[in-house]
Amino acid sequence: MVIRLYHGTSSANAKSIILNGATKLYLTIDDEQADYYAKIASEEDGSEPVILVVSVTEEQLCADLPSFNEPLSYILNNHNVNEDEWFEKIKNGGIIYPKIKDWKTSLKYTKTVLAIGKISPSQITLDGDLYEEDLLLIESAIIS
């Protein structure tokens, strides 16, 4: 199954990713979160923010463990918790801390995943909206 997700980056980084592909990308189902990451990346190198749409297979996806270990305020706000409450919920099972290949749990709680392995230029396009069928596919994968 192929899944399309967003990757927020800078225009300087996007050029290299589009031309050469990548072996590791953090991806999200949330365009606002992708925009946040794009703005941070562009501020770091002085270029413009860019959102890429990346098509990956399930086999390429892993949990985004850094988002669980150091959650953004954006993630905390989505769960109506502060950082201490986040870690307490993980400890008590209210938030499931995923195993590395459990990308579905990662998407469910943080809306982010890590894609690894060869991601070819043909899997990457410039900004665009995820199609309704992409969102339904992701939703059904998270629920199952």
C-alpha cells in the first residue's frame, strides 16, 4: 500500500531531496505541522519554506520516536496536556509508546512518522493536498 504524507523543509533542502531522493524523512499527515517544520528549516538556512508530498510504502514507515520523547507544544495542545501529563499518560498507558515499526500508533498520537530506506525522486512532489483517499487509507490503517 502506498501512502502520501507531507514533509516540511526549506527550499534549499527541497531541491536536493527532489533531485536526489532521501534515505530518511520525517513525515506527517497534518499540513499545519508540515508548515511548522518548513518554517523552522527555512529560518535555519535563510531560504523559503516548502512542503513536499512524499509517497511511501508501509514497509518504509517507522514510528517517530523523537516526537514521543520530546513532544512539540503543538502535539501537547492536540492532546490537551502539558509535558508532565504527556509522560504520565505514557507511563499509565493512556498514550501508547510505540515500538519502532509501529507507525500507525505514531500517526495516531503525534501525526508523524519516520520514513527510512531509499526514497526516490519519483516518490516526491512539490506541495499539494493529500487526496481524500489518502486520508481515508491512513485513517483505516490507524484504526485497524
